[in-house]
Amino acid sequence: MDGQQQTIRALLRAFPPGADYPELALIRAGHNVAEGRLDEAAAHLAVAEAYAETTPPDRQRRLRIAIASLKLSLAARRGDLAGVTEQARFLDSPVSGESDEDIALGQDLRAVALMSLGTVEASRGLADAERHLREGAVLARKIGRPYLEVRCLAQLGFASKVRPFATARRRSLEAIVLAERYGWGAEWFIAPALIMLAGTTVWTGEFDEAERWLQRTVRALHADTGADIRLLLHHTTGQLRACRGRHYEALQEFSAADHLGSRLEGSHALASQVTGWMLAAQARLGRPGEARAVLTALDDERAGSGEIRNAAAVICLAEGDPAGALDVLQAVLDGTAPVIGYVTVVEAQLLTGLAHRTLGDQRAANEAAERALALAESDRLVLPFAMTGSAELLEALPRHETAHAALLADILDILHGSSPAAQDQPPPRDVEELSPGELRVLRYLPTNLSRPEIAGELSVSVNTVSTHVRSIYAKLGVQDRSSAVQRARELRLLAAGRAR
């Protein structure tokens, strides 16, 4: 529980082959779990369980607790929520004694249980994940277990993926900074935080920065073979490749993620997104027949998700059937199809625009593009525009007809090869922090909306908007709206916003 994997590895090598004492089998099992060798871990656990039946009573209880703890970790890495819950119940009040050692063990195991439970819940997209991981991190800090705290924080970034990007980014960076303090910056368990940072930079179009985070993730996972974390790595790498138009590489990554998902005990939260983008990549490579064959084999519940419907629309477009694409997208646009997050709706709007453009209805295409920009504005979302290849759709949108001219220009710059600077640079200290009300007004300044129109959007008075605007100018040290927007972009104040 102190993260000394290198020491454990060296000690294990010193034992002769065949030295399968129950405690040693447990150590081997724990080491296997940490490196993602889950079948080997299960085999060593079976050895320990067999010994436990004949262990003296004074040692048997502790041995069973240790076995349950490792079963908990093994179930977590397999994505087995039922297994995690079962072992967590067993460990809920593990020791009957009142000694300091017993109390400490109980706290340690509770932190492990919260970490494991939150990890699996995050992978399933369950709401309790954040609460359990936060509780685990707080408890780990209280009892002086930084290894457990780092592991909770690293997962918390992924559990925060439905929050504003700034929240997920901040939590992931917190985990990485703490890990580096203890020399764990390149260990496997920090990978979820690294992947989350890569993901947020892909979503906002910072592709070079995303590449750097992904390379660091690969180095951290060099000795790990577990399906759970590698699924996230392939998923995020696939997004980056697709955004850069490298659809064959994207297909390989999404296919790998889809395969790894099938090895987990339960359905991963990103399963429909992974499968949908895999099918879309096939269609964009000129293989719509193969994609449709996979689509047809999906069960009705899976096929009815917004992510799979978007993929079906891409297949229709590749087959020269834009009307069919519009039909399949309708359930995503009217909200009847379940979706992982609002990015699926942005993607659906863009695919709708592409379908209308193919049909020769430029007005409907422009309206769909404008709706996509409106949804993407608050998070400065770029990914769906890049993945759908929507440059021509956006270029056809008249600048005087959009309320999102600045975002439109930024996206087109990125799609044509420009990449914004990394977001991790803190604003200069001489800039006074903007209030929540000022930030809300600030995010409308890049649009063409007038002050009365902004007031209407925010349901406040025009005087309130004007007061906020004057304060924004003063804090940013500018004299006009255009300069305020430019300064805010330099300080990355326009990147934080709504959940993905």
C-alpha cells in the first residue's frame, strides 16, 4: 500500500522457484494485479486460498482479509462491479480486535475498497464514482497513504469527464503533481490522469499537446497489460488520429479499444462511443459494407444509442444516402436516443449539416452548423468538427450570419493545420480573477450579440451586463471588446465552461 513495486519485484526474484508459501503467493498476486497480468494473479490467489483452509486460526483471519483485499483489486481491474461490491462488504468490518494495528488495517482496507469501488463505477459511468474516489483520497491522506491517495485522484479525473474540462484537467494535474512528489510520475496507476489530460487537449484541438501526454502514457504503461487502462489509451489515441484525418490508424486504435472492452466483466462507459467511432472510421476508409455488417449484428439497445446512430449516419453518407442519414439522426437531435454526452449531439448536428449540403439545401446545412457551434462554444469544443471533416461545411457559413465568429475562426485555423498553445500555463499574476458573473458575460463577447441580447441570454438586466463588461475591461487592462476577447484567449479564460 506504499507503492514500492520496484522493491517488491526485486524481493520476489530472490525467492527460489516453487516457494509458494501462502503469504508469498499473495505478494505475487498483488504484483501481477499491479502489472495487469490478471490471469496469473488469479492463479496465485487460488494457491493462497487453498493454504488458507489449513492455516492456524490465529493467522487465518488476517490471511482471508488479505485474500479479499486482493480479490477486490483484481475485480476492479477487470471492471467487475459485482465482485468489487462482494469483497468490499467482506472488508467492511474486517477485524474484531481493538489494537492500534487492527484499527490501522481497517482504515487501510476501507481506503482500498473506496478506491476500487470508485474506479469500477467510473468505468461504468456511474454517478457514485466521484463521491467514492473523493472519500478514498481524503481517507488516504488522513492515514498517511499517499500511494492510495494518488490512485484515487488519478481515477477522479476520468470520473470528472462529464464536468467542465477545467475540472477534469485540474484534478488530473493534481494527481500527477502528487505522484511526481513521491517518484511515481511514470508508474502505471497514474495513466488515467495522463490519458484524461490527453483527452481534454484532443477535445479542444490542441493536438500536439495531446500527443505529448499520450507518449507519456505509453511510457507509464510499458509493463502493464491490463485491459482497463489500455482501453482508454487506445480510445484517446484513436480520437487524435481521426482528428488528424489518419482514419486507418484511428480504425486500428478504436478496434483495439473495442476488443479490450469485450474482455472486461461489464460494459464500459465508453463502449458505444468506441464502437461508433470504429464503424465511422471504416466507412470513411471506403468500407461501408463492412461497417454495416457490424452495425447489423448489434443488439437493439446498443444500436439505438446516439453514438451508434451517428455511425449509421456516416455509413449512409458513405453509401450516397444522405436522406437515410437524416432519418437515422433524428432520434439524436430530438433527444430520444440516449447519449454519453453533448459531444454526440454536436457530432449529429454536423452530420446533419453534411447531409443537407449533399442534398443541395445550403440553408439547412448552415442552420445545423450554427447549432453545432452554439453547443460547442462554452467548452471551445473542436473534436467533432475535426472528426467529421466539417471544414467545407464551416467555410460555407456566412460570417455575418453566425453568433460564433471567433470560435468558427479558431476551429477553421485548427482544421487547416494551426494548433493553439497549451492550456496548462497559468494566467499572469497581475490579472485580477474574474467573478463567475463576469466570466459568463465574457464568454458572449466573442459572439456578435449586442449587450441587450447578452442580457436576454443570461436573464439579467442590460445595466448588469454593462457593469460586468466595464469590470472585465479593467481587470484585463483593455479598452474595447475585440481587445478583451484577444486578451481572454491569451489567458485561456474562454476554454472553461459546460460539461462535455
